[in-house]
Amino acid sequence: AEYVRAAVCLRGLPKAKYADIDAVTTRMDDLVYSHFALNSKIHFVANFLPWHRWYVQLHEDLLRTECGFTGTQPYWDWSIDADAKDMPNSPVFDPVTGFGGDGKRTGSYEPGFQRCVIDGPFANTNLTLAMGWPNMNDPGNRLHCFTREFNGGEGNDENGEAIIGEMQVGAYNSAVMNTIYAFDKFPDMANMLEGLPHAQIHSVIFGDMGPATSPNEPLFFLHHGNVDRAWAKWQGRNATRLAEYTGFQDSNKTIPASITDAMPILELGDTEPIVKDYMDIQAGPLCYTYSSI
């Protein structure tokens, strides 16, 4: 309840950055827009894991400093729901104790207001970054309701409703995670973690969780908390892994990555964070652990 309160608060504060971008209106939008604008520099490149570790910490810091948050950052171990083959009924989607459920068709023909989340603490809220359903992947911004579309609309029944099914649980169950933990090399672990369970969770919740503006979805930070936990768990199996970081800075694989690289953050801070400072969750600017690791 305390985390939800603070998350709602951040979405109600005015923006502090990006004065020249009209679609950025709230403090949360500052974070959402940054993630969107940096998309190609923070996904499918070496810094995916340390950058998002920094980003989740920044979000938690803002909850504390600007919304009086006194709790801890929750994470969502989706492998539990996957193993139970009951993802649509995950506790995180509970309308009372969780974050609300799937979006529902509203009957409206107005783009962006056709599949809205109508229960939970973020119900019936509007967003200004991204296009909204059914044009989630189109470029541009349009006022739209907070949207989810379980299973990404990959199949529809005779009434046009999405066939939800098991929501691709084979991509993020414990068997997949154990395969990831078994890798010896950072790039192998990181590429599978990002490309399979991480990506599939974005796809099966879809709606605002789908495009590069995905921090619009409140579950983004619980999802990435679990991605970070997986990396920390992998690191914990061998102390040398706290310094293991290889790969490329660009998706074309032309610029080798280094642990001394600065990470891009646009207007989110005055100084770009350095990868090496975000390798260990209990050193440098970080000081946390996970309840299960």
C-alpha cells in the first residue's frame, strides 16, 4: 500500500525536466521519456543490466525524496506464476491488493481510449507519452488511458477479444531462469535474460508495457526489480562476477564495452553514472539486497 501510494504520488507531481517537450507533463514522465529517448542505447547492448539497475534505484530515490516513501522496492518473481501456469491470476493483478488487471474494451471508438485498465489503484488514469491502444507501437504521443492487453493481442476469439491462455509462461518459468543462472559468461547470461524472460513479460502484459515508454506501466519497476535480482543472483555464484562486464556499447557490435563506461541519462542527472559503480548491489552508491536471492 505504501509503495502504491508513493507511485501514484510521483505520477501526480509536475515535471522537473524536458521543458521543451509538451508531452512530458508529470515527474513520472521525466523518467518515461528518458527511457524512451535512450531506447537503442540501453537495450540489447552491454549496459542493459547496469543501466536499469541505476534506473530502478533512481525511481526508488525519487519516491523517497519527493513522495515520502518509507518502504522498500518490491520485485515480482514472475517465475512463480509461470510455474503455476496461472499468470492471468497472478497476485500482482489483484484489483485490491495488487496493481489491477487486464485492460477492458470500453466501447469507445476514440483511439487511445479503447482498452483501459478499469480496476486497481491506477484505474482510469490518463497518460501523455505513447499513442495508446490500438496504436501502441506507432510513433508519436497521444493522450490515452492506462492500457493493458494481456498476451499482446496475438490471437482473438469470435468477439474480437484477446485469447489470453497461459501468457507464454514457457519463456519465464523457473526452468528458463535456471538455464540463465547456469551460464558462465556475462554476455550469454545477459542476452538470454534480456531477450527471453525480460522481453516476454513486456509482450504478454502489452498495452503501455509494450513500447519504449514502458515505464508508464507501474509494474515496470517490479519487473525490472526481478530482472536485477536475477543478475544479482548470477553474480552471487562467483565473486569474480561482480567485475565481469563485456559486450558492446551499440547494437551493431562495433564499440566494445568497458566497466569504466559512462551510461547515458539525458536530463535525469548532472553526472552520468559509471558502469563499475553499479556492478555490486552492496557497494558504492547502492546498498540493498533481495529477500530471496
